[in-house]
Amino acid sequence: MKKIVLAMLAMFATAGLTLAAVVTLVKCDDKKITVKDADDKEMTYDVEGIKFIGGKDGKTEMKTETVMKLLTNEKMWGKAKMDITVDGKKITEAKMVRGTKKKKTDKN
């Protein structure tokens, strides 16, 4: 019984270290990225070492330079959404969330 309890505690402890969340980009410069989570809490992270995922298939690794051109554009601030994986105070992976197009309804 002790082994099961210890195994469960170890599992929950390691699962709690890495969190994933969908966030909205607030602002970005060459070194820092500021995002807002669902609770409207702003957090700032370093850009260095982030693995960016995107593309049409949502599985392609993107070049950091290309992503930084998009994220530093002020028109993207407040609109761009990312699914980030956080380990402590560092983003390990950021996946660009594509917007969904609204379907036009035909009223005849």
C-alpha cells in the first residue's frame, strides 16, 4: 500500500511541474514575451530557448526569426493566441493557435 501511495505522489509531483495553457500575446520585444492567461493574469517570459510549433498542419517547427517577426508586430498584440508549455518560469514550447473562420450562413 505504501508503494502505491508513494507512486501516486511522485506522479502528481512531476505532472505539476509542467503546465500547458492557451494564452493571449500582450506584447513582445527581442528578449521578453508578455502573455495573458484566461484569468487575465499577465506573465513575462524570456524568448530564448522556446521551441515554436505552427504551420498549416500545426506540427511543423518554425524558425525563431520568423516567429519573432510576427510576435513583435504590434498588430498581433492582444489578438495572437498560443498554447504554451511552461516548466517553472520558462516556456519550453509555444504552439501558435490558428483562428477559426466563421462560416457564412446563407439566408434565402
